Amino acid sequence: MRKLAMAAVFAALLAAPASAELPVGAKAPLFATDAALAGKAFAFNLRAALAKGPVVLYFYPKAFTKGCTLEARQFAEASDEFAAAGATVIGMSADDIDTLKRFSREECRDKFAVGAATPKIIEAYDAALVRDGKDTGMTERTSYVIDQSGRIVFVHSDLDYRNHVRLTLAAVKKLERGG
């Protein structure tokens, strides 16, 4: 019986995704990409966004899936709090720009931008969603808070969407207080 339990634990570990997000304190890789806000495409540039204040960069697997929709709605509901703390929020997925335009309008409620996570961006942020050793073509659900100097000050990686908004907002508010 003990061998069976150990085999089950080992199998679960092999099936679990390896978490390889960038660490707190690392310099955030700069990038520019196509993005959408309120259904309109525009060019997003991380360097330009950081010039205005901290950035919440959150990767999500796929637009219009249950968890990603609920997470986007939570970020939309909290958008005034993020803005009051001086933070820009941008969601990132491997979806195409037409999907992102629709998602920005319908689920992000015109409150924040969503950007195209290109393969280069996904690699730079170690955000590929890998299952059974294969790249799924989607991104992990990983949230970063990047301070104005470009350093990662907070990371939360969990496919469960429920704590990403609360934890990133707390990290942004901590930055605002000088901590």
C-alpha cells in the first residue's frame, strides 16, 4: 500500500507544471507588443509604461476561458484602486490581436489593456504553460508587479485566478507606501 501511495505522489509531481517564473529582484525584460484597450489596438511599450509608475504585468492562459474571464473581471473591478496607486495593469496572453480587442471590451470592461505575448516575451518571462513536457501554446497564470525602476518586486504564479488581483494590489499599495 505504501508503494502505491508513493507512486501516486511521484506521478502527481511529474504531472505538475514546473514553476520557473522570474524571481523578485530581477530586472524585468523590456518589450513592446501589440495590445488592445476598449476594443482598439495600440502599441504597448513596457519602458513607456514604467515611466508613468509601477506596472502589473499578468500573464493568463487564454481569453474567454472561465478562469481568465473571471480574473479579467476582477482586475476591471479593481482598476480604480490600481490607478489611484499609480499603477498600470496589462494582461498578457498568446491570443491574437482580434481576440484581444474583443476580450478588452467584453471582459476587461474597457478598464485596462491586454497585450499579445509573443514567443520572445513568453520566453523572457518564463511564462510558457507546459503540460506533460509539451508547450501548450498558452501562458502560465503568473502576475508580476514591476516597480518604476524596472525591478520585479512581487511574483504570484498559480493557475487558480482567485488571488492574483488581491495580492498584486497589496504589492502595489505597499510600493505606494514606500515599502
